[in-house]
Amino acid sequence: MSEQQKPVVAQKAPYAVEVEAGKTYYWCSCGLSKRQPYCDGSHKGTGLSPLAWTAEQDGRAWMCGCKHTAKSPLCDGAHKHLP
């Protein structure tokens, strides 16, 4: 078993995505996915795993791109404080 790595900053801004109420999305927590902000399986071997999130309503969601949010998977502005 590998030790958990720190996530890679995919981008220093959130991803604006359209979501559907009741649908579950798998947010990439490692930053390695080529399908940001969603998981594509690139986390294997990192000790990190995707986060399942179900949208409560239809509309736009701002998913974290820096992977350092305290409100996963949604952006909380943490990217503004990264070096």
C-alpha cells in the first residue's frame, strides 16, 4: 500500500460546471485527472480517491480546481492563498 500523496493543483481557480439535481458526480481529489474536475482513475497509487457528490439542485456548481478546499468538492477560495 502506498503512502498518501498531496494533491496536485490542477488550476488556481474553480471549475464552473452544470449539474443536475439528484445526479452523483465523482470529483477528482488528486489533481491528476485529464477530465477535470471529474475523476478518470489517475489517482491509482496515490493514496487519494475521488469524492462522490450528489447535486441538490439543477444549475451551476463551482468545483474546486486547486484541490485544497475545506468544502470538497466545492470551491471555498483556498486557491487565493496558494503560493
